[in-house]
Amino acid sequence: MIDSKKLILLIVLAAAVLLPCSFADQSEPAVANILEKMPADNAKIERELSAEIIKAGSGAITTICDLIVPPGTGDDTKARYALSSLSFYTSRSNADGGRSRYIAVLNEVLAKATDKEVQSFFISQLQLVVREETVSPYLLSGYLRDERLCEPATMALLAIGTDAAEKAFLNALRTADQKNLPTIIHALGQMQSKAAADAISKHASSKDTITRLISLRALANIADKSADRLLEKALAKASGPERGRIASFYLLYAQRLTENNRQRQAAKICRKLIKNRTYDVGANIQCAALSILVSAESNRALNDLLDAMDNKSIKVQAAALALADSIKGRLVTNKWVKKTQRVSPQVRVRIIDMLADRGDGYAMDAITKYLQDEDKQVRLAAIKAVVALGGDKGIDTVLSLLLKTKDADEIETVKQSLLYLKGTFVIPAVAKILPKMPPDPQVALIEFLALRNAKEHADVVFDRAEDKNDSVRLAALKAAAILASPKDMAKLVEFFVDAKTPEDRAAAQNAVVAIAKQMPLNQGRTEPLLNAIDKADDDKKIYLLPALGQIGGRRALVRVLAEAKSDNEDVRDIAIRTLTKWTDAEAIPELLNVIASSDVLAHQVLAVRGVIRLTKAAKISPGEKIAIFDKALGLVKRPEEKKLLIASLGSIRRIESLQIVSTYLGDKSVQKEAVLASVKIACPINKKDKGLKNYEAAVLLKRVLQFTDDVELIEKIDKHISSIDEPAATLKPTPEGFVPLFNGKDLAGWKGLLAKPNDNPIKRAKLSGDQLAKAQAKADESMRKHWDVVDGVLQFDGDGFSLATVKNYEDFEMLVDWKIVHPNGDSGIYLRGSPQVQIWDPAFKKFGSGGLYNNKKNPGNPEIIADNPIGQWNTFRIKMIGDKVTVHLNDKLVVDNVTLENYWDRSQPIFPREQIELQCHGDPIHFKNIFIREIEEGFVSLFNGKNLTGWVGDTEGYIVEDGKIVCKPGGNLYTEKQYSDFVLRFDFKLTSGANNGLGLRTLRDVNAAYQGMELQILDDSADKYKNLKEYQYHGSIYGVMPAKRGHLKPIGQWNSQEVIAKGKHITVKLNGKTILDADEADIDRAIKDGKTDGRKHPGLKRTTGHIAFLGHGSVVEFRNIRIKTQ
């Protein structure tokens, strides 16, 4: 008949066989998902994953088990971790259902497994979860015969721990080979199997040492009767370490005997081990034997403990004393007291200490006698014991001792013994007897009262503060700092003023300061001391003033500052030194003044240290601390103090402190400190710390790299820089009324600046067309190497030359975003070819960006610093009208309508029309969002840059090309409209020997030089024109009024011309120079004087007409043609 437990097991096993098949398809995805999360991040998640496995069913568990492979044949780490977690989860007391299912699967996969290492793993998991009701020992017993699996099977069977498990071991013992035999014997010993005793005893004399020792231990644990004989015999024969092991087995046997109510036999064994010197079992065994003996016999073991005090081993003595308290009673105490009379002083001390701890007051009288013992250590032990045991009587006894003894150790022992004594009697007793004591005991008792904070007896101590004995007086003054209260302040100050020795003075000062700090500031805590200083001469002020620094407060500070101006040099010195040691942040501004104004180096150094100390401790914001350190840095001169302040900034991990520290990287005297502080501020200090992550920090750290060759620091900096992303450039839409000067894609509209000396517009204007073209080609080649467009940003690498606009500009408003990418970066924007609106790092300069740096006569610095931090974008709004420049930086006005001087020739005004340049100053710089609006109020364009709409006449002889009107050559080209008074502006470029003209107020299809007015457009430098009349050269009113010569640019360069026609008054400006200024009177005078061509010019009287380009068979180019009517 099958019992119910076996029936349940068979049902579970049958279910385990069926379940994996029915759930396989559902469990595999779930298993994969769970294993992916192994190992879990924490215990909670691990439990949740294990619950999921159980919920998924036996199929899921089987799937995981199937992943276990022999070592070295695959990675089954996650599967092993999952099963180990599941074993722990199902081993809980409330996991019965899941445990049964899990054990069923383990049994199944164990039966299928063929590799012993895999089998061992499954058995080890069974060990963790098995219970009697879930696994039959018979399923594991077969593995006890296997050398590799015997041990894990044994552990699992021991976990089961049932009679059936014991039977499995007994069966295995009969057939076990030598290799498995010790494991089986050990298991039966652990189970205390009496049925196995006879069989095990046969192996107790085995020649195999391991088998023999394990058998002896097993018999001891079983507490079989045969063990006594076998263990005694083995102990007698053993030597060395083996003797200790067998003795421990013998003690185990004694312990089991005690547990089995065989105390007498156990006690016999213990005494044998303690007293039989033949065994020589060592102190540890003897100590353990004493413990078992007391446990077995209690009071009957007292004599054994007393005898142990004669043992040479201090360890055995200590064990006996530790066990002594377990045997109570006055008679017992009496025996211990008597024992003290028959032992050495050293042992006597140990027994007295034990009796003190035992707390039996009966021993007090006997121990009191030892206060007079010849041995000092006995006397000291007796003092402690008398205090501990005697109560009030004991206190009186030891205090009486103080009246007689001069031994410093006895005095100190009395103090220490009384110090930790509870109760209310001891403090009054000490206070009462203190005045009667000799000096040394007085000192000890004063210290006792202070340590016990006996404020109610402060007067007793104060009375000693004027004692003739130096030690007593000093002790009293020191105690005053603890025992005094605010009401005693005046008395303490009196002690301070009248102190007899430097030591007294220091103690009294400490007391004054300590009590003052107990008083609120508004309750006059400094009054007594200030009054004393008022009455003191200079000699006393020198030691009174430092106390004010320790007390603090505004009134104290004011007084110290006043004394800092004393006529007495020593008083002045101590006042400043007191200030440098001030205790609160109120003194920081005054210390900064000392740094700035004192010519005494020691004062400056101490003030710096004071600033650092107070600032670090102050409850102010990091920004305020940074500002203080920055100010101090600006005041100090020596590298030593700079290093201290830089290090202090290094402890404040803010971008502002990094900005300041980085400015000192170039200072070789503090360079190392600046590098280290920068790294400390910006870089992570541990794995959890992220460091400063803003882009400006990365920019500043790049500069740090230039000043260190420390490989470790470089690696740390590079790693942090690489973790910081550069913010993406924000490209703005074109503002209304503006045009893009940079298209965000390429360098269209820009050219390279010519190399020196032709970066100078004056010298550049003198180049021939060929010279200019050749120089420009070279400049453009350099430009393409060093200027690039990346993600909408115009980037300059720091080499090469400046970038210039192709077009020249007169009056304009310009918007430009810029960013310095390296600390101490420098650049600028040239306006009309002249420097410059300054760009630089204000952290390295006294002024911010935006100023007209090269001005000499007119203001050159910006009104305020408006720069954003390094690595962030800034925006300029630059407006230039005539020679006046206004600059806004980040929406703040920094330059207000200031004249820009001509850097190239300060005797000349700024060029009226020239290129805009982005400066190269050797540092990388980024630009974006560059827009410009030309300011010509009232002007309209006569040419749309695309075709000849608005023009009539010889439209075949003129063509539109690249935004220019080109005479190819042609005849006359007229505006459709007619004009009276106006301002006309245009650019033109001549070819060699070119001849054209500008017709004003002319009719169509007539000779404009006579039926209107012609202003000559001519290559004055051509050899064929060297013999012309004055009124035939460029800019002249042809045949009537000559223009000034020498202001045309070389052939191939663009010229800018302005013509103002107002009534009969004609003004011509060429490249910013007035070359003709004539009114009707001037013309009449020229005619009268015969300086004209002698022909009639009726067109001079016309008040309206067309404007025309008058072709004379030459190629001439025109652009930027615009007009403003009057």
C-alpha cells in the first residue's frame, strides 16, 4: 500500500511531466524576457521576477533548467542566477505551492541530466528548498554512491532531516567506499544517529586520519557511551594540532552529555581536561571546559574557578573571572575575597576588579584594606572597587584618602572613579571637602566639578581662582569656562585683567569668551570687557583686545578698528591681528581694507587668511563668496596669497569661479594652482558627480589644456570636454528691412582681406587692376583654408587673415551674432575698412566688448560690460552714419554715437564708403545671423540689379551682368523719368583708357554736354588723355568747370561717386572727396574769364531732365545706382 505522502509526490511528478508540454510555447517568450532582466538591480525586482517564473508555470521553470550546461560549454550565467533566485524565493515559509512545483521540476531535470556538474547544481538548488513533505530521500540516496555527487546529495538530505534521510545514510554507510565514507559518517554525526554509533565506532581507529577524526567527532556529537573511552584513548596518543582537535571533540561530547542530563560525567571530563597536565590541551580548551563545567554543576564549580586563578594562563584566569558572576551569594563573594589573600598582586588586581563589577557591597570592607597595599596597582584597583561598592561610605573613604596621598596616579584614579559615579551625594561631598585638600587633590577635584558641570558649586571654584598655588589657580580659571554663567561675567573679566601668569591669562580669556558667547548680542555681552579696555593702559590692551575678536559683535568690531589706528605701534599691531582672527563674516570688508591699505606684509597675509576662513564659513550664497575671493585676488600681490585664494575658488564649483580662475592660467607664478582649481571646479569628482556641463566650461577647459603636461589631468579634462555638447546654432529669420550679409551656407558675398600692407584701404586703392586681382586671388585662397561654414555658423580657425565683404558700405545698420570659443579670445569688426568694434574676453581685460578700441581722441571703451559668458552667443547691433557709430551688445547700449577715427591716417576722416571686415586676431571665433540694412533715407534705386527696367535709349549697347550695368560699349542710356534737384549715388569701374559721361537734366537724343550738363567719367591716368583741358578730366562739368584730380582708384577697382544737384549748384564727391563744388556764380565767372571751351552751353540753365550714362566707345561698369529727390 502506498502512503499518502508518496501518493502526493507521484501526482506532483506526473503533473511536472505534463505541464512543460502544454505550456512550452507560452513560457519561452516570457522566460527570455525574464532572463534578459537577470541579474536584477535589487532584491525587490528579483522577487518580482521569481514570482513571474512561478506564475508562468512548470514549463517556464523547465525551460530555464534546460539552459543549464556543463562548465566551459556555454554561457548559462543568467539561467543559473534565475534558478538561484527562484530557490531563495520558494524557500520562504509562505511559498508552499510554488515550492512543490519547483521541486517537481528539479527532480525531473535532475533525473534527465547526465553531466555531473549540472546534476550537482540541481541538487544544490534542491538543498535550498526541500522539506520533508516535498521530496523523498530515496530520490537522492542513489547519489550518495557517486564520488562527485555524494557531497551535494548529503547536504540536501541533511536539509530534509527526516528518519528516512537517516536511513538513506545508514544504507549508504554499509557500502560506502573510502572516498565517500567521511562524508556519510559526518552526516550521520550531524543527525546524531544513535543507530549508526556501532558502525561508526569501528572507524574511530581507522588508519585514514580524516576518517578517524570525523568518526570521533560524530561519536562525540551522537553522545554515544563508547565515545568517552575512544576519545580519552585518542587524546592520550595525539600530539600537536591533532590533540587540540580531539580535545574539542571531547568538549563537544561533554556538552552533549550535559544536554542529556549526564552532568556528572560531563563535569568529570571537563576537570580532566583542565587539570590533567598530561593532556596539555591549551588555554582555549581549558576556558571552554570551565564554561561547560559551570553550566553543568553551577555552585559546585566554584572551587574550580577559584583554582583557575592559580593557572599560569591569564586567559584561563580571565575566563574564570568572567564566569564568577554566574555563581551568586555572599558566601561565594567571601571565598573570592579570601582568595585575594593567597594570590600574587597581579591576580589580586584582577579579582578586585571582578568584585567591583560583581557589585556585592559585602566585599567593600575587605577591599578597603587594600587601599594601603604595598603594590600600587592593587591600591588603584581598590580605589575603584571601594567607590563602586561602598556608596556614600565609599565616597567618604576615597576622599579621605586624598587628604593623605601625594601619589598622582591615586589622585587621578579617585577623580576618574568619582566622575562616573551616579547619585546626588558625590558632588556636594566633593565641593565640601575641596577647600581642605592639599593642592594636587584640589586640582583633581576642581576638574571633577567642571567635568560634572556642577554650576551650583561654581563659587567654591571661583574662590580658588585667586589661590597662591599656580596649579590650583589655573585649574579654577579653566573650570570657570564651564561652571560660570552670564551673571559672573564681570568677575571673569576681573580675573582676566588681573591674571598673574600667561597661562592664567589664557584660561581667563577662554572663560570670558565662553560665557560671553552664551549671552545674546543685544544683552551687552561685550560691555564688561569694553569697560575694562577703556580703563586699561596700552600694555593691558595688548592682551585684552584679542578676546574681542573671539566674542565678535559690532561694538567689539568698532572698538578693534579704532585701536587699529592707535598711536602705539604694538596696540595697532595686535588690533589688526585681532581683526584677522575675527569670528564672523562682519569683518570681511574690514579685512579687505587691510589687504588694500596695509604696508605690513604680515598684516596682509593674515588678512587674506582671515578672509578665506570667514568667507568659507559664512552663510552667504556661492556667488557672494566668489565675489569676495575675486576682490581679494585683485588686491594681493604675492603669489603665495594668490594661490590660497585660487584654491578657495576651486572649492566653489560654479562657472563664475571657473571664469575667474582661468584668467590666472597665464600667470606662471600661480599657473599650477589655477590648472588644479579649474579641474576641481569643472570636472567630475566621482562617478555620481557630473561636473559643470555648460558649454562655457568646456571652452575654458580647452584653455586649461594649454597650460599643463600632466597626462592624468589632460585625460580627465578631455573626457569631460567630450561629454559636453556644443549648443546648436539658432538661425534667425531675416529682420524686416535687412538683407543677409551671410547666407548660412557658403562664403558668397565675402572675400579674403589682402595681406599687409594692402589691408590698408589707402594703400589698397593705389593697386593697379592686375595687382589687385592677383592679391585678391591669393587672399581668397587663404580665406577658404581658414574660414568655413558649419551648420549655419561662420567659423574661423584662428590662422590666416580677416574676412571682408565684397561690397562696400556707406551708412548702415548691422546685426551680427558672435561667440568666442577660447578663453582670452580676441577679434573685432572693421567698419568701412577701419578698426574696429572690439570683440574680446572681458575676463582677461578691464573692459567688455563693443568699444571702438583704436580710438585715441574719442572714447574707445564701452560704457558697460554686457558680454555673455565665454562659449555663449552674443549679438551686436551696430549703426554707422557718417563717422558716428552706435553699438548695442546683447540689447545694452555700450557705445553711443561716437566718432570712429581713421586708424590708417588720423589726419583724415573715416572713409565714406568701404568694406566691412571680420577680424583675424589669431584666435578662433564664430559668427552667424549677419544682416545689414543700408541707410540712405529718401533714396530709391534706379537699377533693380536684374534688367534695364526704368531705362531707355541704347538698351542694346548696355547689358545687365552680375548686378551691374555694363557699357559694352554703347551709346547713351537714359532714365525714363526726369529729375530736377536730387542727390545721385552710384559706383563705377573703369577699364584702361575708358571714357563715359554722366548726363544731368538732359533731353534725349541731344548732345548732353551742351543741351544738358555732362559730368566727365574718364580714366584720367591714360596716356592718351595727358594733354586734355582741365575741364575734360573726370568729374568736371564738361567744357565749363574743372574738377580736382587724383582721387580715382586704380583701374579695375570700384569707385563711389555722389552728385548733388540743387538749382544751379552742383557738387561732386569721388570716394569721399569733394572734387567739384560749383554754383551759377562760379560758372558765370569761368565763362567771363575765358576758362571754358568757349562754346555755348544752354543746357546749364535747364532745371529738369533725364539722367544718362553717355557712352563714348569704352567699357565701363555701373552698380548701386540710387537717387534722392530734393
